[in-house]
Amino acid sequence: MRLRQISLTLLTGAMALAVGACGQSGSSGTQAPPSASGQGCAPVPGQQLVVLEDDKKLQNSDNIVAAINAKAATPALVAAVDKVAGALDTPKLIALNKAVDIDRKTSAVAAQEFAATAGLTTGLSGGSGAVKVGAANFTESQTLAELYKIALNAAGFQATVQTVGNREIYEPALEKGEIQVFPEYAATLTEFLNQKANGKDAAPKASGDITATMAALTELGTKYGLTFGKPSAAADQNAFAVTKAFADQHGLKTLSDFAAKCSGTASVLAGPPECPVRPFCQPGLQSKYGITFGSFHQADAGGPQTKTELTTGKSSLGLVFSSDGSLATN
């Protein structure tokens, strides 16, 4: 569904995967990780999911950022996309995704409604000429592109949106100036350009520090005629969720809280098949937070299987995506 899912699969492929699978697979599709200690916290069913804060920055900073063809980066254009960045945070991005993916509004309608509320069309000027905004082939990217279009038109440009496809197609088009602006994800694009510049085995440059990640991205962008707007507070990245009932019962707000109160044999982790060997998933939870689990339930990457594991009380903690529309509280 989301292009961002490469942060768990393709992006982490650039990192050393020396961590072995945790335990042996059983007929139930579960795996028992090593050294699970403590009592842990058994799953608690509930319909509402909440994301636990990644307070130690296990995940890379995949904040929304406008990637811009450097020749097109006039002050008026940059100001327009930066206004969009300043209006967004992750809860607002979740609400936008809910409007499209759950409430079935078009990306254009959801963007227009958000723009009216956020005042995106005020205080912008100085633009002229045509600007082509690119979008990837998933709804979040298309909605963000529509927001850029609204702000750019308000500044005086004649902006249009074109769905281009995946990053391997649209990034070269952005370099060539066939499109001028694209909504991107800071860490994922950093690693894409890093591997393009330095090879598939290049040491990662993205991190959980958005300032450091943007510095690396900006440096890499100069090699390819790209520049960038300000990163938004909104991020679409790997995250870990529990049911609200689970969080309330154990007093959890952060992954450090989970580590302190729920590490141990009764806790069950749900995620995609590769989770037990990916550094942003189970091994990362153990190395960064010291969290162990009694078992792992194979599900999917932030999709309906993982959510069902949580809501039906089969798993304690599950991998989701931080901007998923189903995380909206209303």
C-alpha cells in the first residue's frame, strides 16, 4: 500500500542483518525469542489502537519533506511548500489519511478541506509559471501533492499534480526537471540517494535525528540537482502500537514504559515475517530498549493482520505505520 514500507524491507537491506532469527518456528506460526525474562504483559483486546512513543529513536526520521528540482527552487516555491510543512504534524496526517482511506473522500477533496482549515492559501505570493507536482502511486503521497498544489497556486503558480509511480521512476524525473516538486520521506530518500551515490553496501546516513538526517540528505541532494524544503513534524515511519485498553491497564505511553513494565514471557509481538531479523523490528526492540517477548506472531507489515492480532487480544505489541488513518481517535 505505502511506498514507505521499504523502510522495513528495502531500506534495512542496506544495513547489516547479522541478527539471526529468534527461536524456532512452530506449527502455530510463532517464534520464541531468546532470553525472554520477566512476567511480561498478556494481550488485552480493544478496538482502539495507540502508538507508543519511540522515545529512544529506534526508527529513522521519515518526516515529510518537499524534494525540489534545484533550478525550480525559487523563494516563492520554497515558501509555498514550507507552509504545507508547517501546517502538518502526525495527528493531522493521520486525519488526512483517514479522510481518504476510511471515509473515502478523494485526495483533492481531503486536501481542500484541510487547506481551508489550516489557512494554506494565505500569505503566499511571488510565484509565476507552471509547476508540476509529482505523486507516488499511494494515497498519502497523492494527498500531500494536492496540498502542495493548493499552496503553489495560492502563491501565483499554475500547479498541476501528476502521479508518476515509484521512486526509481520519479527521482530521475525530478533530477531532469520533468517534475519540479515531490512529497518525500527524509530518511528513506536519504538512503535511496546514499545507495545511488555510494553503492548498495554504503553505510547508512539516515538516523532517528531529523536534523542529522536532513544534513545528510541535503549534501546528497547536491550531487543530483535536488534541494529540499523544511521537514514537517509529520512523519510516516515504522511504529509500534498496543490497544488503548492495554496501554491504560499498564500505564504505557512510550516504548521505554513497555520495556519497564511488559518485557517478558507473557508479551507477544506481531509483525511481518522478516520482523525477527530486521534491525528496526524485534532485534531493535531488544537492543535499543531491552524488550523481550515470549513469542512472535507472524502477521503483515502494518496491515489488517497485525491490527487484528492486537484488537482481538492475540498480541501485546504490533508493528504499524505512524500515519495510518485507522489510528485516528475520532
